[in-house]
Amino acid sequence: MQNNQLVVVVPVFRDHFSDSEILSLRQLYKHKNKYKIISITPNDLPQKSDFDQNIQFNNRYFVGTSSYSKLLLSKEFYTHFLDYEYILIYQLDCIILSDDLKSWCELGYDYIGAPLFWNKNKPENGFSRVGNGGLSLRKVNTFLKVLNSQHVPNWYQILKNPLPDRSQFDIRKRISVYREMQRGAKWYANQYSLNEDLFWSDRAKYFYPNFKIAPVNVGLQFAFEAHPRYCYEKNNKNLPFGAHAWEKWGRKFWEKQMKELSN
């Protein structure tokens, strides 16, 4: 019997997996519980037997990070998953360490990902907000409400809730962002040039004020990305549910944790 609470979505860009991607897949299948795993791929990529289902999209979405972001900012993408309450985006540089996905869904947030740093080169400056999209939990219906929203943010909203990025320090940039937002969610999402997770972290709530993003302390319990040792200390020396870019940011740290958890 299919569980419609959540589906795991794995972006696949090419027809072979590296050793670290194979490890990521093993961690996923180890903890997937009863949830279905769907790969999303370019149209011309042969379907793989590693997944329960494959959904193909236009090749243009898989050219690089920018084009992939366009896909995850499109109604076309989320409409494919209307049968599910949540999707877990699981890029192939992720690991998960437990099988408690159900409890994360039950928290009721619209978006959860690893906390973002104000400055990745200076972790001591702390976290700015949630969160990274590489390993992220997304409430399908709410994401579509954002993209379908007819709400136009006003200047007071932006003054009351400053944009949590560098534009908050530049009044001209804030005015420019405000003017662009006046053109509506559909136009703004389509024109957005930064990584898609920054749209969901920083901009979505202006088009749909009820958009519920997990706070930093909850994001830390969900996932780490950059500086995992620092995150571990800030999370009271507790491991999170999972991690994104584990090999890039702390291979030795994560290999040690996975080894200890497997004993």
C-alpha cells in the first residue's frame, strides 16, 4: 500500500554513479522506511532500476545548477507530486542517518533544510536562516500556493521583515527587489537568478505570508551542510537527521559518524 505522506525525490544528471553517490544511495535505502523513491532525470537519460519510479523533464533543466534551480522554481515540477503531502529532495551528495522522516513531516513546516551561514568562510558569525535545498523537506501544496499566489508584497512587509541576505544592507538593492516583487510570484520565480533554495528561504514568504519555514534550531536537528563540526557543537553534540555536501565539507567527520552508527 502506497504511503502518500511523503515521497523521496532524487535528481539524477548522468547515467553512472560515482563511489560517493553510491554511498549516498546506500544510506538512503538503509533508512528509507516505507517511502517511495522517485528519480527525476533529463528526457534522454535511460531509466535506472535503482528507483521505484522515474519522472523525466526537459533536458534544459539539467545543464547545471542554474537550470536545475529553474526546475525547482516551476509549477511543472511540484504538480507531478500532488499525490503526496511532502517531498524530500535528496541530491546525490547527501546522507541520512535515521529513519524518522515521519516525525519531521508531523512538525508541519512547509520548508526545512540545513541552516545557512551568514558567511561560509566565517562560521563564527553564525547562521542566518533555514535553509539549504540539497537535502530538504517541502510541503507540495504550500509550494504551489506560493507559485500561484496573486499576493503582491508591499514595502511595509519588506521593512518589517528585512531580506535576510546582503540586500538588507543596501537600500538600493532592497528597492530593486521590491519593484521586481511587484510583478508577482510567477514572474519573479521565473526570473530569479540565484539558487532556488534562496528563493524559498528568503522570498517565498512575501508572496504567501503563511509560508512556514523551520527556525534555525530545528534546521540544525534536521541537517548540516557547511562546517559540520561547528554545527555539531551548536546542536549540543547531537547528530542531525542527515547532511548535504557531506564529502565536500567534512568527509572524515561523516565517515567516522557513519562507522560508529553502523557498529
